[in-house]
Amino acid sequence: MAMVVHTERLKMARLKKGLSGIALAKIVGMSNLRICQIETGKAKSIRPENLYKICKALDIEVEDVISFV
């Protein structure tokens, strides 16, 4: 089973929260480039702990943005 991150859901949650990519990057301690890569699906992988930090900052559950196939 593989985990799929629905990156468009992360971006929608960020926009709904009113955060820029730069602001989110600062909150979670990542680069803006990395946030952009994750949101556009260009990141080859994302560490679970980083996904958790992003979801926590966006007030969403990790389960809201992943599925298993």
C-alpha cells in the first residue's frame, strides 16, 4: 500500500487560512520553495513529521490530505 498526499488539499487549506506560502514556510520551519514543491506535487517525497507540522499549522488533520492506494 502506498500513501498518496493530496497536495491540492494542502494548498486549499492554506488559502482558506489566509496564509501565504512564505508565511506557512516560516511557521513550519521549511523553505518557501519546499512548500511550493509540496503543494504543486513536484516534491518526490515528504517526511511524515513535516506533513504533520504543515497540517497542524493549517488546523487540519493529516487524514484529511492523505489516502492509501
